[in-house]
Amino acid sequence: MSTDAFERARRVIALQALAGVVAGVLVAGAATVGLVLVGQHREVQSQLTALLAVPDARSVPSGTWVVRIGSDGVRTASAGAPSSLPTADDLELARRGTEVDREAYIGDAEYQTRTRTVDGSVVQAGVDIAPYESERHRLLIALAAAGAVAALVALVTGGRLGRRAVSVWDEALLRQRRFIADASHELRTPLARLALRADLLHDALRGKPASAELAAEVDLLRREAAALADIVEDLLHAAEVDASPEAGELVDLLGLVEEVLDLDHQLSTQRGVRLAADLRAVAPVRGAHAALRRVVDALVDNALHHAETAVTVRLVDEGADVVLTVADDGPGIDPGAASRIFDRFAKDAASPGFGLGLALVREVVERHAGTVRVLAVERGSTFEVRLPAEPEERAVAPESAWTHPA
């Protein structure tokens, strides 16, 4: 994982912490406002009920008022009662026996009123709800301030938690890289000795007719040892190869595929599988030679394990990509399993190994800014690898006519 990826992970953790706290504040604020509104409504209704029962309309608490209109039309009102209330509609409804609850607006003032008939008189009680609105406004401001402070604290805390969490990943990745470097360094010497002994044995057997067949086997041994050395060398810097245009080296895929086919020819012969190739001169790609060799080797080896009679390898240029396809005529892949064939440990019960080969193929291809997928075919299975080509290095050599030497 690159430094940018760690930074993105840290930001995601901080934003998730911020979102969680903001969501919590919003839920708590909504619940608080809801409870306050219910409490205020109940208090106003209770006051209205009490005011309607007051015998003397002129003696009421501050912020409330009562108006009583007798059957003779005489109006008696407490201090502060609006002169325009009750309205004619409220009087008419109350005289018909209907209790009327409504909000009344007089100028900038807002009142909650209740009008009904009491002992033959129409009585209207009113409560000034301006203090309740002021209380709600103060509550909303306090909640907004608390939310802002909580969001700031969450952002700072989330950032710290993100850095702490990412530092654990960074340390784990650093240890992994150290392990790879140490293991690769320890393997260098024995592999170098193996390659040297294979070279010496190859040189000793070369030119002796009786040992021609053995010399060919030793040559394959020598090349396999060299390939192992390349893989170990690649492990030392594999973590540094990414998808940027500057990363890696220019890799000749045509020569790389031919090299793999030469080494796999004997294996195909032993299994009775015909190994065919349609290889064209293609533009080089940028990346790690040994890593890309492992991709080709893994796909060809997988095809040889599942093929019934033939494996076909094709390499061509398609637009801005170099496309490698490896096809076999085996039983094919279950469509339901095609989506997870590149997952780690995803394998058929009858297949050898641990189900890591194709997962590693995908990791290497994606590290080289490419894609790998299984194509839909009528018979067998076909894997397609697409890698971005280097346009300014596009090759002009003739197509390859790969044949294994007899």
C-alpha cells in the first residue's frame, strides 16, 4: 500500500468518525427538540384548561389572558387581552357548543387560544407563546454550537485514530517488506550456487553425443534455476513496483512468453497436451520482468492442468494494450465461480495446490495497471490479460513463429 493509500485511509477513518458523531448529535438534538415541543404543548394546554376555569377574568398570570362575554353581550377582559379577540367566528362556534383551539396572530404577537361556552357565557383563554418560541430558539442555537464543537472534536480525534490505525498497517507492511528482503537475501546464495552447478554440468555434458538427451534436461534445469533466481530478485523490489509510468523496466512480452513456452513444452508433452502459440510482435510494457513471467507461467501451468488435448497461447496488440490470452479445451469454469476464481484460496476440490496462483496473477497484473478476466467461451476456459503498452516503444519486428526445437 502506497503512502497516498495510507493517507486516504486515514482521511476515511476521520470522516467516518465525524459522520458518526454528527449523526449522533442530530439524533440526540432531534429527540431533545421533540421532547421540548411535547412538553411545551402540554404546558400550554394545561394553562388554557386552568384559565377557562378561572372565575374572575381580571386575575390571571402574566403572559396569559381571559375574555368573558356574557349572554347580555357585556365583555370582561383581563389585562393584556387583545381587543380584537375573540373573533366573530370563534364566538359563533362557541355559542353552538363547539370548543375552538387555534393560534391567533395580533401584530407581531402570537397566541394559543381556546374558546368555549361556560355557564352561558363565551370564555376565551389565551397564552402568549413567544417565550416558548424563544426557548426553542435558544435550544436550537445551543444544539448547533454543541454539534459544531462535537464535530471539531470528532474530526481531531478521528484524525488521531486514523493515524494510529494506519500506523499499525504501515508497521505491518514494513515488517512484511523486511521479511521479504531478508528471505530473498538468504535465498540468493543457495540459488546462485544451484545455477552455477547447473551451468558447470551443462558445459561438461555439451558436445558429448551419448549425453545429448541428458544435456537438454540439464539445460532446462539451468534455465529453471535462473528463473528462480529472477523471482527471488523480484521479491526484493516487488513492493516498490506500482502502476506509475516511471515504475519498473521495459519488458519484452514476446520473448518472455516464448521463454515460458520453451520451459513448459516438456510438461505438455508428458501430459499429452498440444501446446500451440499465436505470438505477434508487440510493444513492450513497463513493469517487473520476473513478476510478469510468473503471470504467464501461472496461466500456462493452470491451462496445462485442466486441458484435455490442447492449450493455445495468443499475444497481440489491441489499441493501447498488449493482450495475452491462454485458452484450454478442458471442462471449463462454472459460471457461478467465475466471479471469485481470482480470490485467494478459491479452487476446485479436484485441483491441486491451495488456490493462490490466480489470486497472485491478479495482484501482479493490477500492480502493473492491467486487468485479467475469464472470457465466456463455448468450451474450456480462456484467460485474458491486458497490460498498457509503451506507445513510443512500439515494436516493428515480424510476428513470432514459435516452435519448440525437436
